[in-house]
Amino acid sequence: MLKLYLVRHGETVWNQYYKYQGHTDVPLSENGLMQAKLVAQRLKSEELVAVYASDLSRAMKTAEIIAEEHGLSVTTYPALREVNYGLWEGLNLAEIEAAFPGVREKWLSDPEIFAVPGGESLGAVRDRAVACIDEIKLQHPSGTVVVVTHGGLIAMLLLTFLNEDASFLRRFFARNTNVSRIEFDGLETRVVFWGDASHLDNLT
């Protein structure tokens, strides 16, 4: 059995202002570094065999802090990058509505089909994310693996593993460094828990 932990990266300054980041490479904030250290402590007792991450620095740095506790290096995959939010990157919700009135609601109505202006659809994100996880599963039929990636991509993976429809995205919001645990046992996929950030409970 493969036990997979999906971890969202630590906080960035853009997260503080609710700006869409997408493929823009925004580094961790000081708070994000602390969050990464806390999730690393949470996973310290796990016998990890590998740590993977998106190649964007906010995910890579979070993964490196986790991997350091286990004497592991981090393998990066561009396929684990966040949704390409195109012309929305660097904008918050109010700015998106002002510049692209009604477009976000249209996108949310069927995000797997509609692409963000200048970006990609969530269907395309799902395809690359699932293919990447399948590759990791082939490399690690058993053991415990951590994948550090991004909120939008994690939501699409959970949507797939939970057999949810796109409306799940409206309900999915989880803090930076939230953890989800997925188990792959033969042909069975189990979502043990998702979106848990209890390791941040004492962080002010």
C-alpha cells in the first residue's frame, strides 16, 4: 500500500492579500516558513521514502524543510504546478471582477471546461496532476510519500479521488500547509482525511 500525503505550500505575501498566484513564482513569507516547519514536525514520525514538489519556490522550499527531517532530497515536477491563472495572476477577487466582470462566475460554473483568460482549464490541470501521481505510484508501489503542491491542484486531485463534481471547488478552502492523506491499495483509493491544518492551531 502507498500512503500519500498531499501538502499545500506555506503562506506567501500574495496569500495574505488573496492574490491569485498560479505560475508566478512567489516565495514563502516569514509566516509561511514557520508553517512549513510546523508541518515538517507533524510528519517527522512518518517513515518517508520520497518527497516530491512543484518546481515553484513556495512549494519547493516547503518540501525541502519537510525532507530535511528525513535526510531526503526533493524531486520536482513542473506538472505539480498550480493552475495557470493567466491574466488573473497578481490580482485579488475584487480586481478580477473589475477587470473581467462575470468571467469568474462563468469559470466556476464549469471550470473543467472553461479556461481562465490566458490560462488553463481545471480539466487540463486534472490531466497533468493525475498523470504525475500515477507516475509517482509506479515508482513507489508501497511506503509513505509526501507531495507538496498548490491549493487548486490539490482540490482537483481530491475532486477526482472523492468522485466529486466541480461544485466541490466552491466548498474547498484549506489553510496553507494543510495535509490530506490518500491511500492506494491495489485498485482501491481511500481518502483518509483532507484539508487538515491542526498543526497550525497554536500559530498566531
